[in-house]
Amino acid sequence: MLDQPSVRPGRAAECTRTLTRRRAIFAFVVAANIAGLLWLASIAVPPRSFGAILFVALFAISLPWTVVGFCNAVIGFVVMRLCRDPVATVNPLAKNSSGDEPLTASTAILMCIRNESPDQVIRNLEPLLDGIARARAHPLFHAYLLSDSSDPEIIAAEALRFEAFEKKWKSTIPITYRRRAVNTGFKSGNMRDFCERWGADHEFAVTLDADSFMPAHAVLRLVRIMQANPRLGILQTLIVGLPSVSPFARVFQFGMRLGMRSHTLGAAWWQGDCGPYWGHNAILRLAPFTKHCAMPVLPGKGPLAGHVLSHDQVEAALMRRAGYEVRVLPEEGLSFEENPPTLLEFKRRDLRWLHGNMQYWRLVTAPGLRPVSRFQLLFAMLMYLSSPAWIAMMAIGTMSLALSGARVGPAMPVNFGAGASLFGLVMFMTFAPKIASVVDLLLHEPARRSYGGAASFVANVATETLHMLILSPIMALAHTLFLVRLLVFRRGGSWNSQLRESHAVPWRLAMTRLWPQTLAGCIIIGVFMMKAPDRIALAFMGAGGLLVAIPFAVTTASPLLGVVLARIGIGRIPEEVDVPAALESLRLPAIEARGRNPRMAYLIRDA
């Protein structure tokens, strides 16, 4: 049942039964893990007081995100190790295209932008157009630059640069630039405007963001797979980070590369035809998307009403409700994006996603959605609700420790042996997607070489683990504070552009944005130092990131440090060891930094 063959006519019912069995197995394993962890939690913190009962309840809220990620990682690891073709195992439609079928479908390339650098947009799009032209597929493609920009200077730059861009490609691939004066509906409204104006002119649409990059061979493969499978509505690629010169992005993209591989394979194994859509670096079938995937406007007032910010997973659910398949193609090398260069930009993007995901509670009960789609919407909310649960547990534990031995009340009873075991299990399950990929890569010599060798790879794994131990509590408290602002004070965020280029973060700005994390870290670490100095190492593992949030934000944004890390190979990904031809034209600073010092370049090649 693990190694599912390609779908052929007459086998749809069999594939449906296989997916049903897979989902039943997955649900049972998730439930069993949650039950086991709750049992251990009841031993670690016996529910003999209100504080203890609340602690266990909060722990239960935090579990689904951790356990589901762990189960996806285990399944993904098994698929990677035991299946001859892991991609085809989780997406059999990938085998329905041999790669040389004639292209017949008209395809639109959509790049949705808002207050972005026109030069960066052109830099990321032009190699794709050039590759399509060299493949002689250009008569079937049309590129659209769909702008929602509001900054006057950027609007003027867009008009100038995109007009020249249109003229340059006019005789090869037509380019249409359109700017909306009002960005109604945010990005989904931008897409809806395209569908109403030009959607009927094309069969497929490849969706890109300003920070997206896809080589031509990847886009052509997506088109061929869509042509071969007329019931396929959305095909999402596995997105990995472009080589970056930002210290924050370098280490983050290394961890993202590891975690996404096993997690996506495992999730695709049981999600099957009800897969994810991440809003970009994917291909859509336009007719059903236009007809069935219009985003609802949520009634009422306040930050959770109106237009939906996080539109992508809702569109996937609507496409599946219409009877079309939504699948992921978990294959590296097809799809890239630029990650936020600093902690502050990463935080800003994540809080926008949080805001949008909280709107899903109005959509989970929408009529006609598939059960897996409802779970995905609910799970997207739990991803962020687990953060305040963890912060509340840390607060309860710290308060209980602070009051221990005081007259104001009894401390919450804790079995520290069981508690340490529980903490270790949860940490292992949290890092399981990366652990699975690390083990798989270490067992493959070519894969080890692609990361610069085993020693370099292991050193980068250790660096990324420390990075995530610092980052996780910082983001958990940021999520918590934003949720309080959103749900209690009814104040949300806004949809703005990102600062994508590497840049320094001033100390004053870091202190202004991250003082709550620092204060919380001082309190937690201070209480442990006074009350339980023998467990200070455990306190630093859980809350040390809060204490160093400000210097972490400043240091990991240093452009100079980023160049040094790129030269010595910290955060190195395969595209920096063996640069794909498709990336050479981007002239990425992280790749060019390798050659600035001949000695360093020699060491990188031979690491």
C-alpha cells in the first residue's frame, strides 16, 4: 500500500480506497501519539490543582501541530527510504507525463506584485521567459505583471521599466502590465481581476510572487502534467529558498530545505488529491478556478471580517469541492523563493499569515468541503494557536516556581523526571521533519556532497538547530501578543510589501520591536536562577531565545556577516555547491561571494 502505482483509467475507485486507508492509518497514529503524550503529561504535572489542570489543557492545545508534523516526518522518511520513486508514490500523476509531450495549452504566467522593485521582478522573470523561448514553446505563453502598488515612486518606476520590458519581449512572448488603483481583496482580488479580464483566454496559469523564481524546464513540466490529467485543478511545487547572503535567511533556508522534504512527502502520502496550495509557484486550471474559487467576503466588522488575507488554502478547498484534484509535486529543484532577510521581516510576514489564518474559523463549516479540507483549515489555525498555549504553559510553570515555598499559595506539583522526558519527546517530535531528512541525506553519499560534505553538513545542522531554539520562543511570544491584539482589542495587521534585500537592523529598532521578548526572557531566566539553578540549562532551552532576541535580530541581519558566512559555507545549500545554470543569470550575491576570495572558493569546492 505504501508504493502506489500510477493512476490509470478504471483505477480511480482503487486509488480512493487506498487514500481512505492511508488517512485512517494517519488519524489513528496521530490520535495514539496525542493520547500517549497526554498520559505522560498527567504524570509530569498531576492534575491536583486548577493550575495543573490548566497546564495539561494548554499542553493538549499545543499537541496537534507537533504530532501531525512528527507523523508526516516519519511517513516521509519511510517513503524516502523504501520507495523507488518517492515523488510518484505520493503523487502518481507525476508519472503520467514523460516530459516530451507536445505542448497544446495556452498558459499565463502571473506575477502578483505590490510595492516591489521592478528590477527584481524583471530579474526573476526574464530567465523563465528566455528558457521558454529557447524551448520554442513561446507561442503558447503570455506573461502578466499584476501590480497592486501604491507607492508613487514605485508606480513611476514600474511604468518606466515594465514598458521597456514589454517592448523587449513583444515579438517573442507578449507581456501585459496592469496596475489596480485600489487593491480590493488583496492578492486574491488581484487574481480575481485577472480571471475576469483574461482568464478565458488561457487554459492554465502559473502563479508567481515577486520573490519567486522558476526555471523554464519546471514550468514546462507542470504544463505537461496538467495536460495529461484533465481533473487536476492545482499542482503545487515544493518551494525551497534561493541562496541568500543574509545570515538569518541563510540558516533559515538550510533548515527549511531539510524540514520541507520529509514533511511534504509525508503529508502528500495521506492528503493525496486534497493537497495544499501555497499561493505561488504553482499551476492552476483557470476555468474551474475562475468559476469555483472566488473568495468570499466575510460579513461583520473587525479584523476577522471582510476580505480574507490568507486566500491560498481556501482556494484549494474550493477547487477540491468542485471535484478537481489539488496535488503537490514534492521534488526539489523546480521552484525557489527568497526568504525574509531579517528576523523583523520574517516576523512581519508571519503575523500577516497569522491574521489571515484566524479568519478560517468562519470558513471551516462552509457547505460541501471535503473532510481533509476542513482539517487543513483547522490545522492552519492550530499552527498559530499552539504558540499562546506554549507561552501560557511557560508562564504557569514560571509562576508556580516563583511561588514555591512562599506563603501566597501552593506550588503546582511537578514530577521533574517525567517532565524532562516529556520535554525531550516534544523537542524530538518538533525537530523530527529535519531529523528525518538529515538521516536520509547522511545515508546518501551524493546528497552529502551536494551540501559540501558530511562534516560541513553536520556543522550546519548544529547551527540551524541553535538558530531554531532561539527563534521559536521569539516567534511564539510574537504570535501570542498579536493574537491578544487581534481577538481582544480587535486590531489587526495590514498587507504591505516586504523588504527583500539584505539590510542591517539598527539596535534601536530591534529594541523597539523586541523588548517584550527580552523582558519575558529576563523574568523566566531570573526565576529559574533564584529558585532552581540546577535546572537553568532547561530554562535556557525553552526561553533563552527570548533573552537574546535583540542581539539575535541585529547580528543575524548583518550584511557583512552574511558575506563571511557565505564564503565559509554556513547555511550552504546544494545550489551553492553546484550552481544550476538557471540560477547563474540571477547573479545572486550568495553565489558570487564564493569567488571573491580564491582561498575561500578553493576550500568551499573541496569541503
